[in-house]
Amino acid sequence: MTGLEYLFDNGVMGAESAAQVISLSSARHREDVLTGAGFLPVLPALRELLPSGGLARGAVVTTEDFGLLSLALAAGASADGAWCAIAGVPSVGVRAAAEAGLDPARLILIADPGRSWPQVVASLLDGFDIVLLRPPESPSAQLRRKLEAAARRYGSVLLVAGDWPGAQARLAVTDEEWIGIGTGHGRLRARKARVVASGRGAGERPRSCWLWLPGPEGGVAAAESAVVVTEPLVSIG
């Protein structure tokens, strides 16, 4: 068993073992990442929210906070064979990620990347198609530029749970409706959520649709009768 395979089997890594990725990820990246196309696929329910219908390599995509939407953005590419890393989210486990659609065999979890988290993230971008990050602190503009440059150089996608000025795409849940609770009784079975996507360039015009996050059977899907709506641009005077 190679060192990288051991880290994957081990499931969750702390800052000390995460440092090993720096020396182990590049060969994996050369074999599996750089041979890919310009876009990584997303789940069918999310395609209309992104201007390209997928995740552009080298891009930064954000969600307001970490949750099922964050995992769902990586699930389509993971199912297609992409390697994924999740850093800075101690609460997420392999089971939760797998239930969201990520392939556990191509996933590592770094609960706490430590004080050197920017270096760890840069190394992960060198070795994985998708890096899902919840920054432990608000990064400076200089640090953001460095990590954005690393994503472009290695053709990876940086998914950020939180604010990241200048991100190519931003997705947020603006409305939600829980299914299953009656008047003082029942159990939660599903959540219908309105997701709004905006960004830069082709993604500047906001788009929205209703999704199951999660649906009655689990997972993410377009809500019944959901329609993608292109929001009008508002001129601020």
C-alpha cells in the first residue's frame, strides 16, 4: 500500500498528516487531473445554474457556508472519477460525503489543516481535481490571488464554503421549505430550497431554481415543477 493510499484508507487527516500530501499528490495529479477536459461535470440538477453547465477548471466557486449544497457541487465530478479533498470542515465524515454522492475511494478529509493551511490547500490543488475549503479565517487579497493562481496553474477547482471576493460563481440558498412536519407532529423528510447563482463574466446574470436539498429519498435533485429563472440585472444608480 502506498503512502497516499494509506491516507485515503485512514479517512480523516489532521495538519501533520496533511503535510504528507505535499510530496504525494503531484504524481497522482499528473496521472488523473491534467488529462481531463476544461470542465468538470456537476449533478444534472445543478447544470442550469452554472453558465458552462459544469465547473470550469481553474475557477473558484463559493457557497454561503458548508452544507449539502457544497458537497453536491463536487458530487457529479466525483462520480465521474475526479479526486476530491475537503479541508477545514471537522464536522463532515466519509459517510456524509458518500451519502451526498462523493466517491469515498477518491476522497480525503483534512479536518484541521493547521496554521499553514494556505500551503496545504495549494498542495491539494496540485493533486486533486476539486478542493472544498472552509477557510479558518478570512484570507487577504494577496493570499486569495495566490490560491487562485494555483487553481489556474493546476487546472483544479476551488470550492469555498464562505465569502471569496472575485469568485467566478457564487451559489446561495435564499428560500427553503421543509417537508414532513405537520401541525405539531411528523418528521422531517426533505427540504426544498431555492438556489440562486451569480458570478462574473458569463455568470454575471443571476439564475435560480428550486432543488431538493435533500429529497425524500436523499440526495439532490430538481424539485418538481422547478424552473430555472434568469434574474434581471439591476442597475445601481
